[in-house]
Amino acid sequence: EVVVQNPETTVTPTTDVPAGLPVVQTDSTAAPYISTVVVKGTVNPNGAETTYWFEYSKNSSLSSGLLSTQELSLSDATVMVNTSVIITGLDANTKYYVRAVAKNQYGTSRGDIESFTTKK
């Protein structure tokens, strides 16, 4: 049996996908303290220079009283990158809501809203 290969056929590696919106996931927070918490997320920059931050509020829909951490930079990776930020100055014994956010030239993506309660 003779197998003929077509020299004009090329296979594009899966890493050559076009860049796009970042993919964002909000992860559970580390055990909160009285006024401090470590919030975590994962971000896939999806092939474009990306910044990320966390939005947080006492409002469950993050529609009012919205605060945010400083924007931090990520490379143009195409894999999920673990991210975390320490938030300080929180009120004791208070429920907060948080989500990870990432932005690149293709737009902004937001993770799901998670909650945590600071200690007394």
C-alpha cells in the first residue's frame, strides 16, 4: 500500500488561535481577617497584553458602593494565570462581594461574584 502525503497541506498548531477577550474566573478567597482578605482569581490573557483587578462592595450585585484594587499587568499568555490581591481597610464582621476583572485590547471580562465575611 502506498501512502501519498499532500505537501500543500499544513497543520496549524492549536497555539495559533487568534487573540481575544480575556477569560476570567473569580476563585474563593483565603480566610478573611478582621480588616484584610486575600482575593484570588485566574485569568487567561488570551494572547493579548492584559491588566486585571478585583471589584468589591457590600452590595451583592456590585451595583453600588463599588471599590476596586489597583490594576496589575499580565503578559500576552494563552494559559490560565493564578492571580491574587490583598485588600485592606475592610470593616470588621461585614459581608463583602468580590469579582475578578480583566481587560485587554479586545474588551473587558468579569468573573462570577463571590462573597466573604470579615471576622469580628
